[in-house]
Amino acid sequence: MQNRIVVYKHTSDSWYPEYQLTTPSYNSKNKLVQVTYHSNIAPPSHDCEFRVSAWGDDDFGMEFDTKSENEAWLKFIAVIGLTDVTHEALVKLGFIPA
């Protein structure tokens, strides 16, 4: 498995700022957040080896750390399965501000 997998997902929240589509058909409602699965974090942070993170396009993000690869992968799948990645949804999944 790769050490990092990145997916951009729709968000209705402000991520200070969020990513935005830059296509000719740009619509201000097309706000995105970067969701990343990290494996084999080196050096391990807080005794974790795996992380799922959601970040805006600057310095605001939320993270979920675990020692379990399976738990991290399932958390990543849960987040990318959301139609709207919001702060509230991530808190409900166990994420904390980074």
C-alpha cells in the first residue's frame, strides 16, 4: 500500500480557506477539502503509525491517529464516503483539530 493517498472532497464548511475548483465552469459552491490517508508515519507521532487527515488550503486541519492500519483505512473510507465533509461530521468520527 502507498504511504499516502489523497482525495479532494466537497465541503460546505470554511476551512480557512478551502480548496476550490479552477475550471472554466468554476462555481463558488465547489469548495473542497483535502482528505489524506497516511501510513507508516515516521517518526511515529503520539505513538501512532497511521493517520487520516482533512485539511484546507492553509493551516486549518483535523486528524485521526491510530496504531491500527485497519482502523485508519476504515476511517479514510468513511470520510471519503461523505457527500459533505464538515467539521461536525469529522468530530463524530473521532477527529480532533490539528
